[in-house]
Amino acid sequence: MASGVYNEFKGDVLKKVHDLVNDTVKVALLTSSAAFDADNDNWADISSNEVSGTGYSAGGATLGSKTVTVDNTNDRASFDGADTTWSTSTITARFAAVYDDTHASDRLICLFDFGSNQTSSNGDFTIAWHANGILLLT
Amino acid sequence: MTVPVIPAKAEVTVHPDGSQSVRVHVDVLDLVNRFGIEEARKITGLNIALPPNS
């Protein structure tokens, strides 16, 4: 198992397919039955392994406070958003998929592997994105 | 691009009422396959350089 960025998204970046700040970007949780395959293109390719549970809506949560930041000091740019929380939820998830919900095909962006199942029980399930963002382009 | 799984840094809190919250910390993904460089720097304490034209 692994985390990764989908190949089609890499191509999309070069073809100005996404506007990650203005598009609706979703974060969805997946069970341990999922696996990262860089050749997957669209949310529908992996949605069969989406979790279900109290406090979780199919399709995932909308990523808030999205930013794209150019860092001239470190010669890179980053995409970031607010931490994602499913409040008062009962969820067991192994992966988080990020996809562009505005794109007609709900194009996949990347997948994060938690390394093991993570569980909330009538509590908050939060993904704390890294201080450097969700994605870096170096 | 795939990257190795770094064990999740998950903070699990069990509340007095028996409910449980989890906060999962994930690492940034590098779009051009430079993932891990900063973690590697932290682990080794070395200023690992990126290849030219990266």
C-alpha cells in the first residue's frame, strides 16, 4: 500500500484542467480494501471502496480554505486546505482520496494511506494536513 | 508516483462518555517525486540537495 499522486492529474496540471482554488475539491475516506493505483483517473474508479458510517456522507467532505502558494525561498509551490473533520462520526478508514468535484468526471488528485485503519466512535475524525500543504510542486 | 507508507501519526482520544476521536496527520505529497526529502533531512540531519533542474 502507498500514498501517491494520480498520473492523470499530473497531465491535467500541464493542460490547465484544474483550478484548485476555485473548484470544489472533495476529501473522501476509503476502506482497507482500496489500493493506490496511479493509473486510476476518476473518483468512480475507486468509490466502490468508500467508507460508510454515522456522520459521513457519500462522496466525502468539501475541502475548505483552499490555497495555492508560491514559495520563492524554497523554489516550490503548494496546494493546501483546512484540516478536514467529520464531527460526531463513527468511521473506520484506511485511506483518504482527494478529487476535483467540479471536473465533469470527478478527476482524482491524490490518495493518502494512513498506514493502518483509523477509527472514530461518536467522535471527530480529522485529517490534519501537513504544515507544507497537501501537495508540493518542486 | 508512489511513496512508502509512513506510519500514521494518529492521535486517538477516548472521551469520558466512551466516544473516541482520531486526528490523523498525513505527510505532504510531492507532485514531482520529491516526496520525503524534508523528512529525510529531519531524520538524517543532513542538508540533502535536490538534483539539478528538479
